[in-house]
Amino acid sequence: MRLLVTGGAGFIGSTFVRRRLDATDDSVIVLDKLTYAGDLANLAEVAERPDAATRYRFVEGDIADAPLVAELVREVDAVVSFAAESHVDRSILEPTAFLVTGVMGVHALLEAVRVAQGGRRKSAVRLLQVSTDEVYGPVAAGLAPETHPVRPTSPYSAAKASGDLLVQAYRETYGLDTVITRGANTYGPAQHPEKLVPLFITNALQDLPLPMYGDGTQVRDWLYVDDHADAVSVVLDRGSPGTIYNVPGDGSEQSNRAVTEAILAALGKPWSLVREVPDRPGHDRRYALDGSRLRDLGWMPTVAFEDGIDRTVRWYVEHESRWRSTQGAGWADYYERQYAWRLERSVPS
Ligand code: NAD
Ligand code: TYD
């Protein structure tokens, strides 16, 4: 297949591109805007492959740029869309970019697929929208199946849910071949340091405080990045048209306190670094996914949380210059806005 992978310079997208090129004969065009979260270093290994000249191309651009997207979609058999603004806290500070990419961007992709589809007699252009479990909102008890109501609580999850609804509307109205994945909280090497796991690892490495929102009893189901990328591949290859697939983590349901303990233990750092800070507004207490639909396609997570955390910690220990460079010019400003006042009001945990 010829694939257009949007957001392929990001954390999960770059992992997908690398593993897909290894596992198949597909060729890949990556379309990425290179926001603060996109990093060509994530694709360096791909660009250096001996077969890169024939199987890989990078295009810097925006999924909301309709003419560009239309041109690229004409060249491919499927679109796998990872592109999004992906951090809940930033969506609370500045929601606009989330909506532009999550609504207008997804719409531009769908329109391009619809038009490309019109000109083809035989095979459909499949569009896979990479979405998130956060569209369900907090799951108080049990596991959310794909039929769970969509009740987003943050601008991030509302933008993702909006994209999903557009995808489903295009499926119903125009008969496009669409599939959606809804992944759990993902962690692993080379994630931008803004998210919980990499932030706490990189702060602990520098003996900086670890800002825990509220009492840290919120629960997430953690999914190792390679497993997430492979689940997307399985759905791309074998998912039924028009279907949503949850992508759960290893099912161990860790509280944020437990995640923090695992990170500190792996680094040999003390709990005294942890500070309880004022909570995130609209903080979802728990996510938990029913993964039976994807299990029926033959996919299961392979990396247990303890193993994944060890691998992830090791990566950050060994790649200091890399994670420092991904923090980029805007990091100090973001950190100040997000954490300075919280740390002033913090208490030991
Ligand atoms: P990321 O922030 O690391 O990467 C996002 C990538 O998209 C970046 O390379 C960025 O430059 C690019 N991008 C952003 N806006 C764009 C635009 N308008 N046009 C083109 N490129 C653009 O995010 P990630 O963690 O790799 O997440 C990838 C996808 O997976 C997102 O859609 C996210 O919602 C979803 N997801 C993430 C998680 C998680 O825990 N990280 C969990 C479930 C689902
Ligand atoms: P995060 O990695 O931002 O993912 P999400 O909000 O998409 O689940 O956060 C994971 C959990 O960690 C969530 O309950 C919020 C919490 N958290 C903190 O306690 N402190 C922090 O500085 C961050 C970034 C997150």
C-alpha cells in the first residue's frame, strides 16, 4: 500500500511509520506541520533507511491546508491520521489550535478522500482516524466499550470527539471507507516531555519537583507506544469499514501515584520530590477500555506496564540532549504558565 501518515513526526505517528516500514512493503508519505510537538529527529532512523528513497517522503504542511491535502491523497491508497494537538493542559490554556486541527483539519482530510474516491472505480481510499479514549469522558466503573456515549470534558477531547463525529458522518453520507481507533494513555521513548510520564522522568532526573494534580488517585490504563502503533496497523489492515476500535493498555490500571512511584524507583530518586498542586480543571478521574473488539481482530498488548516504564526511563536517561532539544524555545514559557502558580501553592505529598 501507499500510505499518507499525518502527524508522523510526533510520538506515536513516528513509531507507527518506523514499524510499518519494517513490517510491510508499504511506502509512506508523512505530512506533518512540525508544531512544538513534531520533531524530525523522531524520523531520522526512517530517513536513513537504505530504501528510504523509494519508500519514504516527508512533506512539511498542515492537514487543514485543503489543496495540499487533496494533492497528497490522490497519490495514496490509505490515510492514517495521527495529526492533532495532543495535550489536555495546553488545550485548557489555548484551545483554538485544537479545534482548527481537530475539526477543520480532519474535515480537509475527509473532503480530499471523498474527492479522490469519486475518481476511483476499484479500491476505496481507507481513512483511519487515530482517536482517544478521552472522548468517553471519565469512566466511573467497569470498562467502556465502543458504544459508550461520547462525553468529552476538555477542549482536547471535545476536538477529538468532533473529528470522530465528522468521520462517522462522512461514512454514513458518502460511504467512505473509514475506521477509528481510540487508544489509551500512551507512553514510551521520545514522547514530548509535557505529558505525565516523560515530565516526571525528566524533572526527577534534574531533581525538580514533580507536580501531581490533586491527590494523585486518578487512574489511567497505560499503553506502550509500540503496542499502540501495532494496533493501528492491525485496524488499518483488518478493521471493518465504519467501525471504531478501542486500544486498551495492559489492563493494570495505575493511579498517578503508582506511576510516580514506579518512575522514582527506576531512577532511585526520593518521594520527597513529589508536590501536590492545584488540580487540572475538569480532570477525568478514570479511563478504562473494553478491548474485546480489537482482540477479535487478533491484537493484544504485549508490553506490561513495569517493563514499559523501565524501557522508557532508560531511554530518557540515555538521551538527555534529545529530550532537552525537544523542549524547544517555548518550553520555559509553557512551564511558567502551567506550573509556576501551582508550585507556589503546592504541599508535600
Ligand atoms: P504528538 O503531539 O506527539 O504528535 C502530534 C503530531 O502532529 C506532531 O508531529 C505535530 O507536529 C503534528 N501536527 C499537529 N497539528 C498538525 C496539523 N494541523 N497538520 C499536520 N501535522 C500536525 O501526539 P501523539 O501523542 O503522537 O498523538 C498522536 C495521535 O494519537 C493524536 O491524534 C492523539 O490524539 C492520539 N492519541 C494520543 C494518546 C497519547 O497518550 N499520547 C493516546 C490516545 C490517542
Ligand atoms: P497526561 O499525561 O497529561 O495525559 P491525560 O491527561 O491525557 O490522561 O496526564 C496523565 C495523568 O497525570 C492525568 O491524570 C493528569 C496527571 N498529571 C499530573 O498529575 N501532573 C502533571 O504535571 C501532568 C502533565 C499530568
